[in-house]
Amino acid sequence: MSVDGVRQEGRRLLRLAAVVVAVGVGAGLVGIGVDLALQALEHLAFGYSRGSLLDGATQAPPWRRLAALVSAGMVGAVGWWALRTWARRVVSVEDAAKGTPMPWFTTVANAALQVVIVGLGASIGREAAPRELGALLAEKVSRAAGLSAREVRILVACGAGAGLAAVYNVPFGGALFAVEVLLAEVSFAVLLPAFATSAIAATVARLVVPTDPMYALPPVELTPTLVGWSFAAGPLIGLGAAGFTWLTRYASGTRPRGRSILWTMPLLFAAVGAVAMVLPEVVGNGKAAAQTAFSAMAPLALVGILLVAKTGTTLATIRAGAAGGTLTPSVAVGAMLGIVLGSVVNAFAPGTSVAAFAFVGAAAFLASTMRAPMTGLILASEFTGMSPEMLVPAMLATAGALAVVYFLERTRLSDIA
């Protein structure tokens, strides 16, 4: 390569590095903004000043939980009706990572509505908003810097992963999300910016976002019973994950169109609020329900009821027309399913911590709903701060769960053909 060529390549790499840093810092600031907004809305909605959302929702009077959900339904209904009627179409992160430009106003407004309804207690994940904002930021900065089309696509995926990393303090999980889920490519061109942006974003967000694991678990140990159970329970968890995925897709496909959202969303959110009057654990993105499961202190009957209730309220929220993610709801549902299945084993061979069943169930369920084994396992580990040895049963359960999911998908495709 000539001297001029070397200089040109050096300038290109410096420009690319500058964009990577800018995307990481920007995604970190997005994570801070989303976290602060959610905290403010949760404290306002449920009237508490200290403690977790679970504490605040539990201490709030039942009428306040209902009022918060009704308010979320009204705000979301008017907001999404107006957005979907007059604004440009929302471009998903998956489409943006394939090269489709993301409109500024639509993306920001869509993310803002998600933050508002989740802060007011809507039963849906909060992770879609920071992913969308991180991807939007990455796309605009990359294009402005004159990067190639492939580099723009890579940075968009990295921005989405960095947004996830920032809001949940999961740098490795955020990077893997970009690599495994959005790009489906393992190469230096993908891994280096993915790791860098997520690491920078998580570091910036640590100024505000809590650095402790999201869920507190009691001490757990790896037991032979847990390993055997994981091997047997994996396919059952896979069936549950496949059913949950099908139901969420059905709910999304049948959501209201046009003006019908103006009454459908408030009504369905009021129904969710009615459930929250009795079961405050269903409010929010799933963290409250998951923490109840991971604490290993809730009675089995309550866990079973919450498993059905959280699944139902999440599906109702999606069916109402709300935009959002299913990552944290999947963690909650998977943890509770793990406890229910693990209770069968503990009835005959006691000695395994309930929290261990919850972790394995959450990891396998999340990996199956995301169709991303590495991302699901690492996210579950970062969420809980679980020791590496617990990845052994989680990997066994994930393998069995994904085998069932893959078989069901292949069977469905064969029937269609």
C-alpha cells in the first residue's frame, strides 16, 4: 500500500473509532435518561420515595395502582393513535440494522411513550426504548461521519446493544445482543465495535444506573439434582417459551388499528390495573414479579398465580397496542416456571435451592424467546450476578429448550410448505 493509501486508511480508522466512542457515550447518556425518567414516573405513580418498585407498588393503596394503569392506558392510547395516524412509520431496530433509515421524530416519540407507560406500571419490557434510541443515535452519527453502508449497519446494531447495556448495566449481554441477535455475525469487524460501545455505554451509565445485579438471590449451590432436573426440564421450558412467543406474536398481530386504540387500550390497561389491585407484583416491566421469584420466599401457590397473571397482563398490554419489549417479562415468566417445575423435584428429592430453579428457568426461557442462547445465558447471569458454575445447568436446560423450539418451528414450516 502506498503512503497515501496508508494515510487514508489511518484517517478512516480514526473516524470509525471516533464514531464508536460517540455512540458508546451517547448510548450511556440514553441509559441515564431512561433510568431517571422511569424512576421519576414510578415514584409519582405509586407515591413512594425509597425502595424498589415492588416495595412502592405493594405499599401503594389498590386504587392508586388501578389509577396509574388507567392513566398509562389513556396516555398511550392518545399518543400512539396520533403517532400512527400522522407520523412516519416506526422502523424497528432489526430493520434499521439491515439499512432502513430511522425517522427522528417517530423513533423518539415512540420510545418516550414506552418509557411513560412502563413508568406508570404497564406490564411490558422497558428495554426497547433505549435500544431504539441507541440505534437512532448510532445511525445518524455514522451517516454524518460518512461511514460505509456496512459500517453504518454494524454501528446501528452496536448502538442498540449499547443502549441495552447502559440501562441494565449488562455490558457483555448488550454486546452479544448486537452480535448474535441483530447481526448474526462473528468477526473482528463486528466484535470490536460491539464490545467497545457496550463497555463505554455501561461505564457512562454507572454514574446513575445502579451497578448491583438487578435481582438479589440467596446463596445457591450446584447439586446433582439440579443438573439432572435441568436436563429433563429444558424441553418443558422450551414448550413454554414457544407458547409465550406465539401468544405475543398473536397479540401483536391483532392489536387495534386506527381509532379503536382510543378505547381498547384504556379498557385493557384498566383490566391489568384490576389485577394489580390484588397482585401488585404484575406492575412494571417484570422486575417486581421476577424479584418475587428469585427471593425464594414466596409460597408456591403465589408463584403459580403470578406465573399466569404476569403472562396474561403482558399479553393484554401488547394486545392493547402498546410498543415495548418482552425481555424482562420473559425473565419473570421463566423464573416462575422454573420454580413450579423445580417444586416437583424438591417434593421427592429436597435440597436444591428454589432460587437455583428460578435462575435456570429464567436463563433457558429468555434464551428460547430471544432465539439467542449466548445472549440469553449471559443476560441472565449479569442480571443476577450468578456464579459461573451455575451456567452448567443453565446451558443444559437451554439446549433442551432450544431443541424443542427449533423442532416446533421446523414442523410448522414443513406444514406450511
